[in-house]
Amino acid sequence: MESNVNFDYLKYLSASSDKKAILNELMNAYGKDVWNYAYSITRKWDQADDITQEVFIKVYRNLSTFRSESSVKTWLLAITRNMTLDYRKSAFYRKVTLVDFIASRGEYEQAAASTEHEVLNKMAVNEMWDMVLKLPVKYREVLILYAHHQLSMKEMAEVLGVSEGTIKSRLFHARGKISKMKESRSLGSDG
């Protein structure tokens, strides 16, 4: 999507720039990517909604800090990851998670039946997506950044704050874990 929208002007922002218009463009271009990435980490619709909103509030406040050292998409996904990690550390997250565990999931799922949720629900039914979501976060993240967001090794390293070697290792291990899951499923369906 980034190739269709030129955000080079972000590095030349001034105090007189129309930040609301720029934010609107960024939300239209990358809102789904940010939400999908937040969801892939949290696996909760409402938390992905909250995190996405917080990401774009932070972006609005910090537009002038973008200096084109990475792509806009990489910058937004890095902010998303950091917000998600902060959210998960918060007492609010732990409390909500406990409430979710105690409450029946059906109530929440019925309340969140928007079109986007239905589409993503269908994706979750997909066998491969289901397997990816079962991976530990560090493996899930690299697969999603690589396959869904199509980031390079360097961009993934920037988003995750690790070396490219670590990214390659995590991808290798993630693919191995997916292969084992596929193998055990096919053995399970043969028996």
C-alpha cells in the first residue's frame, strides 16, 4: 500500500502542517495493518481496537518525530508492537484478561459482529491462521510481519528491536513449529 501513497513529506512537517489530514491519510493507508498486527499479538478484538486507537493518537502527537529512517509502515508497526507490549504489562490488561477468562466467550463474540470482525473470524477458522495464532508470540510476530505485512528482515528487526540474525532464527523455528503442527494434524486426521 505504501507504494500508492507517498509519505515522503512527513520528514518536512512544520508547525503549520495539517496534522489531522495527515493522520487521516495514515489511518486510511495503514489502519488495517495496525489493527491486524495488534490483534495478532493480543488475539482479542476489543484490545486490538483500543491499541489501534492509542497508536494513532500517539502518531498524531509525534508526527514530527518521523524522520524516514524506516518506512512509514515499519514506524507504525513498531509503535503498535510497543503499545501492545505496554498494554499487556498494565494492570488493566491483567484484570480484563482475568474477567475474560471467567466470563463466557460467547457473550463477547456475539457483541462484536461487525463486518471486519466476521472477515477476521473466517481467517481464524482457516487452519494455517489457527496454527500461527497458537505459536508463542515471538514466533507468531515474525511470521505475521513476514507473510502478512511483507516486511524485509531489516524492517522486522527494526519493529521487534532485535538483530536480523534473531529474525532469521525465529522465522526458521516458527516454520519448523508450523510444520510439526501440520504433521500432527495430518496424522490425527488419518487415525
